[in-house]
Amino acid sequence: MSKPWNPQKTKVDLSPAPRPSRIRRDPVRVEPAERLSSNGWWESREWEIRLAVIGIILFALGINAVVFDLGEVLSH
């Protein structure tokens, strides 16, 4: 049999009781629903993809124009 353990150090005394967690203390904030656009078909996923493709094509055409112009200028 072992002896009962009696530590010589005093226990830590917590003077104020620990505060409850913020999750339990504060209620969940309800955010108002965002107002939907009256022109919903324009903001659809399909239009987003179409506009992205058009932007990529215009960017590529701009780069090609700069490369061809530099080629013309440097070839003379």
C-alpha cells in the first residue's frame, strides 16, 4: 500500500470565478439577408463565365498586337 499523497504546496485560489466562454455568453448575431438584385439574370454564373472568356480573349489580342508591333518596329 502506498501512503496518501499530501503535497506541501498550497492550491491555487481563483479569486473571481472564471468568466463563461463568449460563445455561451453572447447570443448569435443574425445578419439581415442581402437584397437580391432586380436584374438577376445579368449576375448569373453563365454571364460571369462569358465575361471572363471575353476578357481573356481581349487580353490575348492586346498582347498579340503589342508583340506584332514590336516585331515590325525591330525588324526595320
